[in-house]
Amino acid sequence: MSASQEDTSKVQKPKIPFYQDVDGFRIPGLFSAETYKSALGYKPRPDDLFIVTYPKCGTTWVQNIVACIFRDGKPFQSAMEFFTETPFLEMTGAQAAENMKRPGAIKFHLPYHMTPQSPDAKYIFVARNPKDCCVSFYHHTEGIPGYIFEGGEFDDFFELFINGEVDFGDYFDTLLSWYEHRNDPNVLFITYEQLQKDTKNNVLKIAEFLGPQYKEKLVKDEKILNDVILHSSFKFMKEHLNKHLQELDKIPKEVIVNNPEVPAGIRKLFSSDFKMAKKDSQTTFVRKESSFIKGNEQLGFAIISPNPDELMGEEDFDKEELYR
């Protein structure tokens, strides 16, 4: 065997997270396929509220904002409340929504055409800069034992991400499917970046979407508004995460088993490891992103460089990681 052949034989195949395909759609490998299918068949009630995102785009942040609005500024008191009052339906199944305390919110990570639809239900879709999403999604996947991806390389995950081969499918397919419905009367389309830039006014926008009575209460009582912002903040959620995680053993196993949201927690990441990915793949990604962002600067994440080469540096980055 030649030296070059020997070197080639030593090249390891890319590490792939543990996924499963259900009717052509990829979900976490440890989810129940039957439970997932039941979620797709859920029949929305007229008072249902859905919080829909691609993974790692601000789901938990908006779940807590909505919950605090409904609770007059009071946060969740336990992990049990969080998982039962804002159920992740692809993991928990339709019954979790049917039994959910109302008012509450149902969480989904699906494109528009796959999300249970009703003209009487309401849908909040949260988008996020795809580069930030990709980096956060990598750390999320690498840090959760159920994915069997510990020590996985970002380059390998990045290739999966840009090809739509991660769980919950293609970022742009999900984004575009909901963007087309951004002006529907029962859809509120917001971005993570808008929430970061002007949290107060976007909390009020969410409250108004939930119902005029909710916005009116926040406008009239500044303490409640401030409590909503405080108790849904990353700082507050970080401080209370450990306490809530300690309670997880008290929650019925079927509700949280292999739930990727629990050990990962919430991250607030700025694009960093994105720059470490392969140049050719990044160029393709930037062009794909540009084709969507052009003319949609109001989304707040039109911050890419006009020259893809400027994204390719090997320098160190500042990264704020609040918790997982």
C-alpha cells in the first residue's frame, strides 16, 4: 500500500448526529415516530396559539415572553409548568396540546405546510440570522447525549445544515414557507434580532397579537410590562435553569424523555464558529442567504458581507454563551 493510500484509509468519515426520517422528514433519532405523527394530525382549537421556529431561533425566549404576558408578568415556577403549558408537540404528541392549560402556547419546528392549520388559531413565527442559528444549532446538537454527536466537528455539522440534512429539515425551506404568510391576519412574523434590538416594543407587539386586552394591561401597568421583560430575559432564565433542571426527575418520563431542549437550555450566541467552516460551502450559503435577504432588510438580519471572502478568517471570536 502506498503512503497516499495509507493516508486516505486513515481519513475518518464525517460524524453524523443520530436522526431518523419519518415520511421523508428528519427528526431527532430518539423521538417517537408515532408521537410525531400524532402531532402532525392535531386539530387546532379556535383559541390555540402556536409558537413556530426553526430550531435555535429564539423559541424558548418567545415561549417565556408569551407565558409572562398571560401570567401578568409572573414566570414559570417549575419545569413541569414549562413543559406542560408550552408543549413541544413533535415530541409530546397531540394529546399534550389537548390537555394543555389555556391560555398557553404550542411549540412547533415545522414548515408552514406541515404545521396544523386553522384560520381561527394564531401563529407566531420567529426567524433568526441563519449564521447565528447554525452555530447555536451545532452547539445544541454536540452537547446533547441523545444525538450521539459529542466531539462532532462544526465543519461536518455545517455541511448537514446547508444541505437541509439536520433534524427539522432545511432552514430556508421553513423560513420561506412562513415568510410567504407573514401578512396573514393570524400570523405574526418577527425576528430574534428585532427582539434583541427593541425588546419592549416587540413584547407589546406580541401582546397586541395575543389580544388587545393583553397589550392594554401592559401599557396601563408598567410594572407588569417590566416583569414580562425581566422574567423572559436570558439573565433570569439562566439563573433559574439549574433549579428547574433538578425538578425534571419529577416530570413524567414520557413528557421529557430525550427532549433536546432540556439539556441544551438556551444559548445566546453571536456568529463565531461560522467563520471556521469550509470556504466553498460558505460561499454557497452566503449566496443563498443573499437571495432571500435582498429587499427584506426590515427583518433585521441582513448583516452579511457583500464579499463572501470576508467571512473566511481564522481569527479568534468573541462569543457570549449564557448556558446550555
